[in-house]
Amino acid sequence: MSVLARPAVAAFAAKTMQRLSVMAERRPSGRGSRASSLARLPEFPRNTRELTVPTSVAPARVVVYLPRTKGTPPVHVNFHGGGYVMPLTETDDPFCRALAAQAGVAVINVDYVVAPQHPFPAPPRQAYDIVRWVAEHGAEQGWDGGRLTVGGQSAGGGLAAAVARQALEEGGPGIALQVLHYPPLDLATSAKDKRAAIARPLLRPWMAEVFDTSYVPEPRRRADPLVSPAHPSDTADLRGIAPALVVTAEYDLLKAEGQRYAERLREAGALVEYYDVPGADHGYDGTDDEKAREIYALIARQVRKAVDTEVPDTP
């Protein structure tokens, strides 16, 4: 067993990574800084406000991105990536701006609790509470909670899948689309047993081991359906789950599990589209603006179709 599979060691490594990410975000410029995220994809305007959403886990800060549309827009709840460990809310700012502009939806970007301070099941439970709150409080907040989609990048995609599963099992809220963008969907399989199409993928097995151990310290719990819906041990009937757009990256260590889950959703009649981004690795949209624009437009088309909105005026 790798030393990183020991919860105490993984937790120490995760907290170190958190501190480094916070330092990077506070820099005036450069990769990882808040300023660099805000400067990307400048054609999409930023019109935001912040809210605090009460949940059974802890209050959650969310940033609401408002579209330039008349009337009451549909709403999309976004969960950022970061291995369930990194507090990378601002990294998704370009995506949120693009989606609000191109799909005509209000985008709720969630600053959810992260591990090791809040291990499983806290993040998916909080995520589900937030989505329920968004669905129930649209009238007072200015969005249409009855036309609701969810999604996320990387770990955020895993949380979106967990929200859709809880909505299926707990009778709502109704979700028109789940967007799973290069998500981790099988933590029950050891990271060292996963294979990427290239020798040195961005997400290395040792990194995944830190993230997985911090998030779910007890290995036996990693087969939980809210953690590993792509693992063969989850054989539940998924008919009736929210329709899904699944996007993987050709070189990503997580591609195979994304493919497997897409096929499972197809068998349940819930796969809207599966797309594998050619020549891309995990987190490609954080550095490649052209590929980001292409895939964000694809996501916006599917979100718009799911909630039946008109094509908004874009910059």
C-alpha cells in the first residue's frame, strides 16, 4: 500500500495543496490566480451577485451569474473541480460567464465544502441540499427553479452525478440535464490501476490517490453509488435519472470510467450525448481557450435545449 493511501498522510498532502492553491489565487496575475480566471474569455460579460445557501452540512457561499435576457431565466447549478479537495470556485468563472451568455440561464457557482475537513458524505449531501434550495426558491431569487440543470468539471462532475442520483432516489427535484465534464466516477478502482492514453497525464495516479483517500478515507466506502456509479458493483436500475451530457478527454486518466458511465446511462435511456474531446487531457479547458470555447458552446447548446430557451444575444 502506498504511503499516500494512509488517511493521515493524504490529509496532510491535501491541506498543503489547499494552502498552495489559496496562495496562487491571491497572486495579482499568473496561472491559478483569480485575476487570470476573470481575464479569460473576455467576450462573455460578468454580472454576478453572491448568496449564502443554508444546508444540513454548513452554509454555502454561491455566486450567481445572471444572463442578459428578459423574463425569468432557467437555472444551472455548477460544481467546480479540484479532486473534492481544492477550493477552486473562481477557476470556473469563464465557464459560468460563457454558459450564462450562451444558454441564457442563471448559473449558480457553488463554493461547497471540501475534504479532508469535510469527507464523504458531506459534499454530495450539501450539493443536493443546494440544488433543492435552488429549485424551491427561484420565485424569490429571480430564476425559474422548475427549469433546472446541474453540472460540473472533474470532481464537480462527480458531485453533479451524485445530485442526480439523490434526486432519482428521493423523488426530486426535477433535473432537466446533468452535465458531467471529465468526472471521476469510480473511486473504488485504485488510481494505480487506471490507465491513460499518454505516459504522463495531467492527473497522475499519486494525485488521484491523495484526492480519493482524503475524500473517502475508508476504502470500503468508495464503492458507494454516490462516489463510484461507474464501478461494476453498482447495479441499480437508473431508469428515470436525469438526462446526461457526458464529456471526457482523450488523454485523461479518468476517461474510461466516464465512458463506462455514459454507456450505463445509455442503457437506462438517459444519455443525451457522449463526447470525447480529441487531443485533450484532464482540465484542458483551464489552459486552452479555443477548446474551452468549443466545448462550452456544446454544453450551452444542450443546456438550452434541455430547458427550452431561446438563443440569447451573445457578445
